[in-house]
Amino acid sequence: MADIDSASTASGSRKRADARRNEQTLLDAAAEAFVASGVDVPVRDIAARAGVGVGTIYRHFPTRADLVVAVYRHQVEACAEAGPALLATNGTPYAALTRWIDLFVDFLVTKHGLAEALQSDDATFGALHAYFLDRLVPVCARLLDEAAAAGEIRPDVQAYELMRGVGNLCIGASRDPRYDARRVVGLLVAGLRVTAG
């Protein structure tokens, strides 16, 4: 009997892992579609990108708002998980910080229509800003702390202020081809460096 239970547990775990993978594929496809065409992209286009039927999307995400929220959370999680990984794999904390800020800029700039959707009165979007801050401010703070402890940046930079400044520099970047938000943010981050007296 134990063998049957073990087999069914393994089968259940495999199905759950497959379902998670399928959902990740769907969220990645939706994020790409949002970048290319905005959050009002037809669901059939997202389904085609993901290689699934439209019904599969609606089974996972009954409304467009559910899908937008899930994509947003998925992208926030990817950005949050990148911080520690970058600290572990880059030569210096400052290098990790600059790479993470690049990812953060990508997150902010590539969300065509997402900001407007998140500003809507739909109650589904209510807690997302707090979620964004709760997940990303501590990651940015750790990167800043590590770079300051290494003597690479000035020690008085607050994570929320930096993220807010980067966000402000990214506003409207997708609408003006003459404006390179990444370059301007790069100037801001370079200004954090400690210079030799």
C-alpha cells in the first residue's frame, strides 16, 4: 500500500510542477504580449504566444484584471529574486546594484499600459503598490547596504528614494524615442559612487 501512496504522491507533485511550469509559460507570454502591444492585447494573441488555447488562459485567469495582476506579481518576483542572485554572481556589490537597477528600469519602462491599469479603480489592483514596495525596497536596500559596506557608494542613500527617483526618470520613456531612460538612470547610479578625494 505504501508503494501506491508514494506513486500517487510523486504523480501529484509532478502534476503540480507541470501546472506551475505551464502557468509560468503563460505569464511570460502575457508579459511579452503586454510589452509588444499593451495590456489590451487580445487574449488569443497571448494564447498563441504561450502555445495554449484561449480557454486555458481563462481557466487560470478568469478576467483580464486577474491576468494583469498575475503578470505584475510575476515580474515583481523575478526582480526581487534577481537581487540576491546578482550579489552572488557579480564581482562587486556595486556591479550587482547597477545590474539590478537595469532590471528595475526594464520592469518600469516595458509595462505599456500597465501603470494606467494599476491606477484604475478596480479593487483587484488595490494592494499591488504595497506588494511592489514590500518585495522590492528590501532588495534594493540590501544591494545599497552591501555596496556602502564595501566603500563603493555613499552610505546615505535610501532604497525608497533611489527607486522613486529611478521611477520618475522612467516616466514616459516609452513614448519619446529621443529619451533614453537607461542612460539617464545610469548617470544617477554613477553619481552614487564614492570618489577618491
